[in-house]
Amino acid sequence: QVQLVESGGGLVQAGGSLRLSCAASGSIESIDVMGWYRQAPGHRRGLVAVITSGGDTNYAGSVKGRFTISRDNAKNTVYLYMNSLKPEDTAVYYCSAHVKLILQRVSSEYWGQGTQVTVSS
């Protein structure tokens, strides 16, 4: 079984920066895609950014130029660097990973518990 542990959420002023981290643990053989999603009150959970094992990225239009996703494959960790934060970025941020476990034939999707990011104006 895989566990995703997130850290780095908190309260920040508008225009500030924050870094989120998500570390995957378990009997992991490989992780294909890792990413971040967010959900604000009254909104659907939506894509923030994803990154493949090869480093290819995709961002939601609302965060392009402000957020950067990266990963450390050796540590099974994905990061989200958030800059120029806006109040509308306030949401619960969830980490996701497509993980293949040792002796497992296919990859499965796993989710973290979420971490609250609050941006004050």
C-alpha cells in the first residue's frame, strides 16, 4: 500500500510564496505521474499541475507562470512552488501519484489527504 504525505500548507499573504511537498512511501517500483489538484469551497476538484517521470509538465491556465511543479525521483517526492499567490488560490491542495508497486502488474492512482492553503488579501 502507498501513502502520500503532504506538507507545506498554511497561511500566506497575497503576493507571497509557498512550497508544498508530497512524499510517497511503500514498496514502490516506479511512479509514472505525480501531480497536484485543488478544491475550494463550492468548487470541483481541479488540476493544478502534473509532471511525468521524465519531467514533462502540464499546468492549469490559472497558475501558469506563477506555479512550478518538480519532482525528485530518488526521494519519490513531488513539489509545488507557488509564487505570486492570490486569494483565489485558497483551497485544499491534494497530491496524486500513479504508482506501480513491486510485484504488481499495473499502476494504481493514490491520493494524499490534502493540505490547506489560505491566501489572505
